[in-house]
Amino acid sequence: MLGFILAGGGARGAYEAGVLRYVYTALPKRFGIVPDPDLISGTSVGALNGAWVAADGADGARAVWEFWQNVSIDQVFSFSWTDLARRPSRWLERTTELGQGVGLFDPSPLYRLMRDRVPWDRLHQRIDAGHIKAMMVSATDVGSGKTKIFTEGDVPLRRAATSTAVRTRIAAEHCLASAAIPFVFPAIEIGGRHYLDGALRQNTPLSPAVEAGVDRALVVGVKRLRGEEEAPNASPTPMFLAGKALNALMLDPIEENIRRIDALNGFLEWGQSAYPDFLERVAAEFKPYRVIRYVFLRPSEDLGRIAAAVFESAAERLPWATRRLLGIMGENTQEADLMSYLFFDRAFTAPIEELGFCDAAARGEELASLFTRPEPA
């Protein structure tokens, strides 16, 4: 069972669009393989990208690419000079199309775009017809602090100490709830409960996909792994620290997930080589375990640095209040991690979408091997 696992990260999600563009356009031409995921699991912006692809396949990937190549901030959120002029104690008071809440920006434009442009009926039809087994969207329940995994499709659901799963028809509000970064966008009410960004507890939703039966996974993250020697020697300004804190909260846990998968794979492969009936005995006495094949793609360049480098080229077309606020977030640093989450402008999203395409192309043979279904034993 093949799964696409798409991480959260605000405007950094354009990188995922580049990966998906390669998978649906160049990979079939190069290797003659038609990508056909059984399950798509997304958090935050990964849920937005994933819903489009789950609903429309290659056409959905094309729509995602076109969106990120041409996006402007007014398509995603609104923040006016009157918002900026309010006294600081009222900055986070927000009334949107989805009700009242606490958030710096109004995400109503993104809600309207997702509601009107993603073919939700086609998503339901494809799942009902079995063309795709399931779509999973992770969000954080504000009251309990647990991850809620909204799932459409007939796959096993898990319940864990930190997460619960529920079957539902995935809609725009589920994806918007998954993308509601705390204090940036208001929480979204669904079924009488309020939800925030799923990345708070589960940025890269690999575990629920594995529990649902995925044994081959394309995992796409939006943070470059770099050594300490590459880190800038920057003064710890409030905005710099806020960006690093957001990275640690939302982007870092995938490294631990991948290490666990590697450790389990190594154990299972050793057991099977030492005892031919090892997996059968483990399944009979405990639970079924299987080796998880995966390709983990993440940026080969630092997206925060790219955001800082291109900001000036986009500044003139940004709304005045937004330009001022994003400028404060990125000033006096060599990189702009905090700003990069909110820099929904083609000056930033177009080059990182292209980076995603190029990074995927560099791993083309691995992807082709992953997408090739193993021969039955």
C-alpha cells in the first residue's frame, strides 16, 4: 500500500508542490510509471496540497503547482492597516467567515479558495469507488491537546495516548483547521470542538498512515537538515528566536519518526533472516509488523534563507500592513524562518516549488523503485 505523507509548514508547502509536479509529470515520462497512491496523509499545508491531489490526481497536482507558482498573500489571508493600528491588546481578536477567534490574520480568503476550487465531490467519488483508499488530515484538538486524525475511507483507524481518529467526509474546514497556526490563524470549530494546526503534535503524519496499512511511503518534509557548522552566527533577536521555536515545534519531530522506522526495519530484517517464520510468529503473538519502504525528501537548500533573500523583490506588491509585519519578522537576519511560514507570495513560493521539483528529480530512481509494486512472493 503506497502512501503520500505531506508535512506542514505554511508557505513552505510550495516545496511539496514541486515534488508532486515531478511525481505526476516527469517521473511517468522518465520511467513509464504512473503514480497511484493508495492513501494521502497530510498535516497543515500538506493537507491542503494532499486534498487537491487526492481529488484530482495528476490534474490536482497541476492545480497545486499553478497555485504556488502564482500565489499572492491576499489569496491566503487578510491583514490591513486598520489591524496594524489597533492597540496591541486587540491584535489577536479576529472575526472571520468561520466565526470569532484568536489570531493575527483572517484566513477567510484561503477558506473560500479551498471551498470553491478543490473538487470535493470528486474526492468523495474517488474514495467511494476505490480509486484511492483514504485521505487523512491531522489537526490538534484545543481542549484535549490530542491529535485528531480526520479520515475518509475504509482503512484501519488507530487510537493512541496522544491521538484519536474519526471517520468523516473531508472538507475545506478540516484542512483549514489543520493549517491554523496558533496565534497566527484562529482555531476552527468542527462538530462543537475547536481545532488548531496538526503540526503541533504531528507535523509529518507518518504513523497513522502506517497504522492504516501503508508499507511504501513518499515522505515530504519542508526543513533542510544541516550541521551546526552551517548555522548562521546571528544575534538572538525575538523574531529569530520565534522562528527557531516554530521550527522546533512544527518541523523537527519527523527526524525521530524516521529513526524509529529505520530501527524497526532493521530489527524485522534481522529477525526474518535469522528465523524464516519470524514475521508470522510476531504477528500471531503480538501484532502484524512489516518493513516500511520509504523515500524521505526534504529541501536541499535552507528555505528561511531563501525567504530573506527574495523578500525585497516582492515587497512593493505586498499590502502595506503585511509588508511591514513580514519585514519586522525578517529584519536583521541572514534567514527568515518565521517569515517563511507566512510569505505566501510567488517571489518565495515559485523558487521553492522549483527546488522541490529538482530535489525529486535527483532522487528519481529511488522514487521509481518505491512506486513499483513488489512482485508477489
